[in-house]
Amino acid sequence: MELIPAPRAIQERQGPAVPFGPGTTLWAGEGTERTERWLRATLGAALGLPLRPGPRDARDGVRLLVDDTLEPEAYRLTAADGGVEIRGGGPAGVFWGAQTLRQLLGPDAFRRAPVRPDTAPAVPYQVIEDAPRFRWRGLLLDVARHFMPKDGVLRYLDLMAAHKLNVLHLHLTDDQGWRIEIERYPRLTEIASWRTRTKFGHRASPLWEEKPHGGYYTQDDIREIVAYAAERHIAVVPEIDVPGHSQAAIAAYPELGNTDVVDTTALTVWDNWGISSNVLAPTDATLRFYEGVFEEVLELFPADAAAFSEFVHVGGDECRKEQWTESVTAKTRITDLGLADENELQSWFIGHFDAWLAARGRRLIGWDEILEGGLAPGAAVSSWRGYGGGVAAARAGHDVVMCPEQYVYLDHRQAPGEDEPVPIGFVRTLEDVYRFEPVPDGLTGEEARHVLGTQANVWTEVLEDTARVDYQAFPRLAAFAEVAWSPLPAPADRDYAGFERRMAAHYRRLDALGVAYRPPAGPRPWQKRPGVPGRPIEGPPPNR
Ligand code: ACM
């Protein structure tokens, strides 16, 4: 079958296919309850099958069990002798096996109600052995630049599950918006969660969307998102970006900014793109304020929800230093702490939250700029400025998630030419993503073990709604999922033609799921944005 991501091994054997029908039963062993619920709710609804409870050894049955001789996320799916058995090394392995079963049942299994109630699907006689290459298989959604309402996030969790991705990095705060309710600081949602208008296109564009934009997740929305993800063995890693990318928070609470340099009471939530110079003041009051934010965040994102749920992302990227250079308060802080300069002040700021999170049993992760001043041993790094941050982090003994911008920033355009909507950055085709290698060259085996995995990042400055997010994310997220999951050879040796052939089947699944992907021949008329300026970068990206 045309599975994506490709499994490690498929043995096709001689024998009758296993039919699925109203009499198909479901037996779920201990530890497989989440997959049992998912199968009934999702596959059952799509195919109109009750999947009634039945005995363990039923013919015409599905059997789910945990077998700890396998790796935790590995599974073996056996379709033979009238039944399907999914054996997972742990509960997550069983769930990934169920995702494979759905693909084996054909594209209609990706709908929400039966469209061909009179035809019974069947799974070909076979055994599939599978396990992921990487443990962290992530997607970043930037819900700060453009808000994605809760239903959209839940839908993306379903799309991630269908591609065996397991970490949703939610970029919740930025200069242009604050998206999470913090009960003790109501102005973060009253003021910082919306802006009066928005730049339409790249920041050099003359166009404005002259209407308010905003939204936020209530604490119950967040609890729902985290629980929905955990049902699917997905961790949600929240990002609260400090000390840069903070203009929205400063607009709500002006005392957080560098009040001895600018009149922060005059600031508004930013309506344009770029990197704001309005950064947090390095004061004890600011630290206390954000400890209050993180206290609520830790409660909303429990450490034991799923693998990697202990991580909290603190941003740390692109903190402009001009206000600190001018600020007497910042200069005094540098002197009092015996620091060399503003860069060390930034690492002091991040280091504070590193220790604060570690004392609460959590782990800090931040963008690769946080390496610059040295980090506590448990902290991890998201390597986005190419591969260098990943190499430095792994050599310094830190865990790292590889998300180099020249390969897996999915806001970058996916084809040359005039037709791509609001074209940004380098041309990164489906094939480019398929040939992305997450592990940097030149690491020793020991260092390479610090590569937890990889992540695709979807920044949303020019993605104003979920259809635009779909267009940029798909089909490339399918190629990314295969890079993250499957044991692919070196980039030049990868069978892209074979992947494209399997994609023909996968487009039918995406159609059934209602994903507004970029068709191979280019955008549909309504997917274009004629006249809206982007910022294409010509030529190939810098290599590694
Ligand atoms: C980033 O793209 N500034 C992490």
C-alpha cells in the first residue's frame, strides 16, 4: 500500500484480505484505551462501523495490545486469518499502528461519515513492522501573528496524528498578539490579544487589512487542546517568547518595557511585521511578572500529558538590544551582575527561567540564540538559524530539535514564479523538504544522540487564515513526516519518485480530510493573492 510516512518493513503474504464490516469487533488490551476510543470515534464514524467490543481471538476482529518487547513507539500490524492485530511497544506505538490501519482502509477512512455505505473496505493480508527514526517529530504553529481559532488547532492535531507527528509547538505570544488567558493579568487578553489593523503582505507592502484581528484561548480552551493532543499521544509545548518579541505584552502592561527609554504607555499591539525594538526591561518586576505567567502555564500544560510535555519554550530569539544599550536601568543591572554586555544580560534573563523551570521539574527549550551565554545542563535548543546551533548545542551536551530555516520554514514559498501567494524566502519544494536531513554533519555518535528530532515551523505573518496555513503546510508536511519518521537513506539517495507515487494516494486522503494543500500543478485560482507583495529571496539557500 502507498503508506506515508513509509514504514520500516512490509511483508506481503498470500492470503485473503481482512474485510471490515458491521460485524467487525474490537478487543483492546490494557494500555490501549486511547487508541480504542480513537478507532471507534474516527474510523467508526468514517466507515459507519460500530466496532463493538468482542473477544480477543475473534475472527473478523481488531485486536490491540501492548508488547513491551518492542520499542515504546514501535508497532507490528498483522492483517491475516480474518483479523487485524496491532501490537505496540507502548500505548503510543499502538496508536501509530492505528494510523497505519486507517491508511490501509483507503481514502474514505479519512472522512467523517460514510459515503459508500454499501461497499466494505478490506485490509490486504500482510505484516507491517514499524518504528520512528526520531522521537521528537514536531510542528510549530504561530498562532500569534495570525490567531488560529481553537477548532483549527484541534484539526491540526488530527492532521498531525495522521502523519505520526507528536509535538505541537504553539507559538503563543509575539509583538503582534498574546493568545493565552492568564487569569492574574487580564489585560493580556483584554488589550494584548488583538490589534486594530494588520499589514497585508510582507512589511514592505503598502496594503493594510483595515479591520481588527485577534483572539485568544481561554484556560479551558488550552486544557481541551492539551487533552485532545494527549489522547493522540501528542505533546503541546507552549512558547512564551521572552525577552524579545514582547511588544503586545508591553502594550498591555507598559511597566514591562524600558520605560526610561521610551514612553511605553503609548505602545499598541504591533500591526506590522519584523522584529520590534520594544523588548522587556531586565528588572526584577519583569521577572516576577513572567514567573506569574509561567505558574499558570505549568498548571495548564502538565508535564505528564505525553512524551516531551515537560518542556516549556521561552523563545529567546531575535532580542534587539538598542533599548538596553540606552537604558540606565539595564546598564545598572549589567554592572550589578558583573556582566560584560547586553548579550550576557539576555543570557542572565533566560538563565533565570532555566533555573526557575528546573526547580519545578520542567525543562526549558529556547531558540538557538539562548546558547550564546551558556545554559544549564537540562535545557534544550531549537536550532533554527541553519545547522550551526544544533552542532554547538549537541557538542555542549544539550538536547536539540533541528528546524533549520532554509529547509523546514514552511512559510517559505514552495515554487518559483509569479503564482505563489505572497512569496516569502527561498524556494523550498516538496522535493527539497523530502531531501532534508535533520542530523548535522560532523557530529560524533554520542553528540548525535542529543538530536531529539526535528520540527517544521509554520510562521503566519502572511498566512491570514487556516486555508493559507493548509496551503503552506501541505503537501510539504507529508514529506517532512516521512523525514521525521522513516529510516531514509542519505538525501541524494532518497527515492523521491517513489515518494511522489505514494503521494498520489496521499492527496486522496488529504482531499477526504479537507486539506487545502498546494496542488502539484500550482495554486488554484482562489489560492493566489495577486498584487500582495511578498519577499522572495533568489538563489539557493546557504547550504548547511
Ligand atoms: C525565529 O524564526 N525567529 C525563531
